[in-house]
Amino acid sequence: MSKRRKIAWGITGSGEKILETVEIMGKMKEKYKDQFDIRVYISKSGDQVLKYYNLSNTMETIFDKTWTEINANAPFLAGQIQLKKYEFLLIAPTTSNTVAKISLRIADTLLTNAAIMGQKTSTPIYIMPTDFREGIVRTKLPNGHNLDIKVTKQDADHVKNLQSMENTFVFENPDEIPRIFEKHV
Ligand SMILES: Cc1cc2nc3c(=O)[nH]c(=O)nc-3n(C[C@H](O)[C@H](O)[C@H](O)COP(=O)(O)O)c2cc1C
């Protein structure tokens, strides 16, 4: 078997799009098991949110191992990305917090650091923001109830700023993830 290429998949603390994303993760893991070694990196809040949405067990079933943020450089993802150990970095879903930090060049968390350092060495970065365009979004709470959330102009502006960055590809929905994998096969 040829050597599988590594992919870093970051999960931030987002309830929005998390269910659909985890479903796609399972599909990508299975479909590309011979080509790609998907390594999952979870922000501290991501870890909490997966628990709230009862998805921690599902993640453990899909992946033998995942890596949870200790700080910006532990686990040492940014360095590995700069050393070109990863084919690409995908952050999905991406909170408005992580989007804003990348937009403003604040690299103080595991995934913002990985993205910003990765941009400096031209590793492709794919980002799926929860707050994509200005307006009202209906999101599902961990208890199954709906909550209407306002996507602010400021958050939408940060998304636009990311879209203007080199080697940075911003997309809206989890069903666009398979195309990213197809592109890199
Ligand atoms: C249950 C739950 C759901 C959340 N969903 C979202 C969300 O959909 N979008 C978002 O931007 N933040 C959401 N948050 C807030 C983030 O987790 C919070 O801003 C955190 O600081 C993000 O950190 P991170 O970007 O490093 O993961 C949620 C928080 C909780 C507890």
C-alpha cells in the first residue's frame, strides 16, 4: 500500500453544522482510507461542544485517536503544517471566534495558530465558518430545540477578509467537503 498523505481536520466549538460535519467526516474517513490519514484536532471549546451534542462517542467510533488543544503549540500542529507534513488543513465547523482571530492574525489557539502559520508556508487552508453571511440563521441546540441567531455584519466581514487571503478557501456547507477531498486525490 502506498504511503497515505496526512490531512489535518480541525473542529472548533460550534454547534451550528456540527452534526452534518461529523457525518461527512465518517464518510470521508471510509472513502479515502487508502489515500488519506485524517488527523482530527479539536479546540478546547470544540471538545466541550462535542460532549454537549453527544458526539464524543461517535468521534471515538470513527477515529481511533483525536488530538485536543492544550495550547497554541500543543499538540504541535502549526509546526508540522509548516514542515509540510499535511496535504491541507480543513477547519470545519469554524466558530466566529476562530474566523475573527484568523482575520485579525491572532494565532493564540491551536487552530488559529495552525491556520495562520500554514498561510505563511502556503499549505492550503479550507475554512467553513458557522457565521457565513449577514442575516438570521436557525440553529439546533443540544436539546434539539431551535434558536435563531443573528449573523452580524462584523462576523460576515471577517469571512470576506478570509476569502481574500492567499491559499485560503472559504466555503459555506458541509456538503462541499467531498469536493475538497476529490481535488487532492
Ligand atoms: C453548545 C455550544 C454551541 C456553540 N455554537 C457555536 C456556533 O455555532 N458558532 C459560534 O461561533 N460559536 C458557538 N459557540 C461558542 C464558542 O464555542 C465560543 O465562542 C468559543 O470561545 C470558541 O472557541 P474556539 O473558536 O477556539 O473553538 C457555542 C458554544 C456552546 C457551549
